[in-house]
Amino acid sequence: MIGGAMFDAVFAVPRQLTAVARRVLVSTLQAVEAVPKIAAAVDDVRATLKHSERLATFAAGELPEIVYQLEEIKARLEKLEASRVSPRNG
């Protein structure tokens, strides 16, 4: 009986080392497989940032024109309002 327990103890260490080595190998393979997915995600983020930058540049270029047009609309509305409340009507 003691001999059998001794053999189990002697072979237990290599089995544990094999199990640990297998887990390390599986984890390493999973990490390596994740690299392309991470790279693709980083590329997507870069593309989104570039697109956002282009949109911001476009908006900054168009903003003065929009403000000018809004001021023109406001002036026209004020003229219309003034003509509606002119002394002739009221």
C-alpha cells in the first residue's frame, strides 16, 4: 500500500507541471488569437477619429456661413414683424 502511494506522489508532480504547462500554452494561444481582433478594433477607432476630425473641420468651415444666413433670416423676420405692426395697421 505504501508503495502505491509513493508512486502516486512521484507521478503527481509531473502531472501537475504538465497541467500548468498546458494552461499556459492555452492562455498564450488565446492571447495570440486575440491580437488580430485588438488590431482591428484599434483600426476602427482610428478610422472613427479621422472621420470625426473631418466632420469637425467641415463644421468649423461652415459655421460662419450658417451664422451669416441666420442673421439674414433674423433681419428679414424683424422687417416682416415691423411691417405687421406698422402704424397703418394698428
